[in-house]
Amino acid sequence: MRDGGNPDAHPAPQGGERRAPPRDVCRFARSLRLALVTAAAIGSAVLIGAPAEAHGRLGAAEGRCRLFVGPDIMNFTGYLPEASKNEFCEDIPATGPMIMVLDAEQEELRDMRVELRIVKDVGGEEKENEDLASVTVAYREPKTYPNGTINFEHTFPEPGYFVGIVTVTGDHGERWVSRFPFSVGKSFMRDLPIYLTLGLGTLAVFVIYLVHRRRDTTSAKAQKPPPPPPTAPDEDHGPEATPAE
């Protein structure tokens, strides 16, 4: 510092002082937050409106596809013998013959009667019970399976949405019902809400960013001081007179 300088005029930066983030970063962060909120709202609306999105008590756990029946568990395996030998859990990827295999993990299930039913997804149990026979596409009456393995075969000629119902009853009044909605030949349609949500969220980020950018540009132009007016010539002083000869 030169002698006579003012030390307060240009203070040295403090060690813990941080620079403010650039305006573009702040603007993008605001846009991203708004877009995430918008995408979440859209996703919730789409998922609520989608038919039978939840898979009930059937799902993958510990590397296995499991069906929860009351306090007990059955291992679920699905096959499409004509289309592929690969196993599936939950949704059936294609139409045609299908084999479902249920294996009881607990011994008590082997002494209980198991009833299997597949119905069309008509929007809930109340609508199903109005005419259960007309919406039933496959049925196996209650019986015991001492070896704990249940093989269930059915052919789905057309794609659609269905609900599997497993009802287990015991000699001491036990009655457990497990429902698992699934689709046949419509796997992409079940994932469509996710794709729509991601796409709309990305679009919302872009649109909100453009809106904020345009708004900030307009605000910057409005705050910019106008250029000074041109200086008019001084009327009090004319050109110097030329001395007479």
C-alpha cells in the first residue's frame, strides 16, 4: 500500500469469505427446483390415473419373486414355453400359453386349501363381485398341495390387464387373500407413465430456464441507464468575428 492510501478503500478478502455464485447457476437451480415439483405433480397424476399400477403382494425380494399370503410366503415363477424359456415376475411380456409355479415356503401352507383365480381388471373388488363369473378367465377350486408346489397353466389369447387372486383357507377359520394385478403383452404400457414423467420433467426444466432467462434479460435492459442526450451548441457564443481589414 502506498503512503497516504486508505486501507478501507480496498479491503483484503477474508479467508472464509466466498464469492456469490454466478447468476446463471442460481437461475438454473431455481428452474430445476420448479421443474422437479412440476414433474412430481405430473407423475402423481399419471400414476393415480393408470390402471392397476401397484402389484399388490407380488414382487421381487432377495433375488426371488415372492407372493405374500397372510403371514406366509410363496415363491412365484412364471414361464412362457412358446415365446422364451426366460422366467418372469409380475407382468407377462407376451400372449400365449403361460405357466405359473407357486412354491410354499412354510409347512402350514401345505395343510391348507389353496384357491386360484384370474380375473379381468375391471377396477377393484367391488366391481368384480358384481358378476364374478363373467370377469373370471381362469379358476382352480380349493385343494391342498402336500408337496407345497402348485402348477397353474393358462393361455392368454389377447393382451390385457388382469388380477391374480390366491385364497388360502385353514381348518381353524384362517382365510388369507392375496391379490396381484399384472398385465399380459403390455409391459411397455405399464412403464409409459415413467417415461412420460421423465420427458415432461426434462421439458419443464428447459421451458422454465428459457422463461427465467428472458425475464432476466428484460430486467437487465430495463435497469440499464439511458444514454445521455446529445450536447446542443451554445447559443450565447457565436463564431469568432473576423477582424476588419
